[in-house]
Amino acid sequence: MEKVFCFGELLLRITLPPDGNWVDAKQSSLFLGGAELNVAQALNKWKQPVRYMTALPENHIVAAEAFDYLHHSGVDVSTIIHFGSMLGTYYLKLGNDLKKSGVVYDREASSFSLLKKGMLDWDELLKDCSWFHFSAITPALNRELAAVCEEGLQAAVQRNMKISVDLNYRAKLWNYGAAPYSIMDSLMNYCDLVMGNIWSVEKLTAIKSPVESSNGISETILKGSAVASMNELRQKYPTVKEIFYTFRLTNEYFAVTQNEMGVVSSPSFPVLHVADGAGSGDCFMAGIIYGKLQHWTTERTLNFAVAAAIGKLNEMGDATSQTMEQINERVTKMIEQ
């Protein structure tokens, strides 16, 4: 089977109770996090070969336990490098969304953030892989990591690898003086497949969203806005062949995709409960990659990805533990409704 290469930072997530009483309660929860790691873990759960690459600190008990956990779960961690002394961390109050103000990052001096161009052996990292996945979070950390990303993308293009990017926008990370679109412009020109939404695309590519928000906007208008944005994105970045936009609204979730064959929309699936908002987009991304590698139809791939994302909303932690059977059962139920 083809192997997917995921490149990004492994994070320790510290989750605080929603009432802010963690000091008196002497309680918080720890989870492994990181957008690309979440994708890698989902693919691994679904028996898709995947290699995950990051940088971890040496002689760090949490990093060592994370490495061992991933190795024993079946993720290929053979190319992870060890140096530095700090593991990237973020703090999230339960019930808050990563896109909102409730998250605090502590990753400026992490081992991964210290990577620089020329440090990595891309021939070794990409060996036996056919798909390169990254997210806009990595180039948001600093200019050096943006250059490392481009170095890896160039190596992937030389190997004729499929390249996907998740255009997830984190305002708190873009703080080194560069406009996000000025950095992402060059990276986008290597990509074949793009995932995001009309608002993150506006922030990261300067393609203006036709609507300011989803409040009071009909599903028909939102889908039309997605297509308009996608048309501009494909004109601006000719290498992009497929685009997937998600809409996670208060009580529903749907997605729209466009490729050379046209536009396909998923049904609007109800969101009945949210236990943890983190990682649902990463689960969607993993579903898209998985469906593409299985050569499914666009409709089947889209519905699988949406069902996986909704299922993730019911799980605690950043990564999903859903099986293929659970996701396919949800797809069937949703289509029948």
C-alpha cells in the first residue's frame, strides 16, 4: 500500500475544566495533539501506512512516552529526530474552540520550532512515501520553518508525490511580522489538494470570502460562496486540482468539493453533541486522504470524511479512535435520514 508522510509538530495538550476550577480540583487532562499528528493517527487507525515526522526534545519523559506510544500503535516514527529540550505545548479550556481565544500556546522554543533549512535528509524522510501532507500551522510558527516546509515540498515534487495542505488558520501563531498570504503564496504552488473553508482561505491566500460569516446565511448561499472562492483559488494556484471546504455550523456539518469533474456537496449532517471540538478538521482531512488512496468516488470520499469529522466531535482528545465500521455506519444513517 502507498504510504503517507505527515510533517508537523507534536504537541502536548493540557486541558482545563470549563469552570476554571482546576487549581482547587487539582485536575487537568493531558492529550497528544498537533494537526498533522492527528491526521497520521487517524490514517493509522484505518490501516493506512503512514510515516510521521517531527522533532522531539532529548531526555524528555513525556516526549519519550509519546514516541513509544506512536511506535507501538503502528505509526512509522523512524525518521523523527531528537534534539533540543522543549516539547511544544498548548492549553485549552474544555468547551472552547482552537480558533477562538481560549487557547494558549507555548511552543516558541520547542525542538520542532528550531528546525532550519538544511537540517533534514529529505531523501531518507520521504523514502517509500507517495503522499506529503502538511498544514498552514507549521509555516505560521516562524520564517525558518516556512523555509523548511518549502524545502520538503520541493523534494516531494521531485519524487512526484501527491501534496495536500490543510489551510487551518491560527491567528495567535502568525506573529513574526509576515502577512500569512505572503508566506503561503509560494507554498501553495506545490500543492495538489487543498482543504479549508472560505474564511481560512481568505486569511491565508487573500482570496476574499463572499460572506463575512455563516450567521443567518442559508446553506445554498454558503455552498455558492464556497464555489466562488474555489474558482478563484484554482485560478491563482494552477497546481491545485482538488479543493475541499467544510462548514461546521452550530447544529450541522457539511462540505463542498471541486475538482476537474465539477462540484460535489455532501448532505447537511446534524451535529447533535460536541464533547471536544479539537481535531475534527484533521479527522476530515484524514478521511479525504484515505478515500483518495482507496480510489473511492468523490461523493463517497466526501461523505466518509464528514462522518468521520462529526464522530470526532463526540470524542475527547485531539485524535480519533473511530473504526472504519463506525464511520461507515454513520454515513449510512445520515444518508437515510
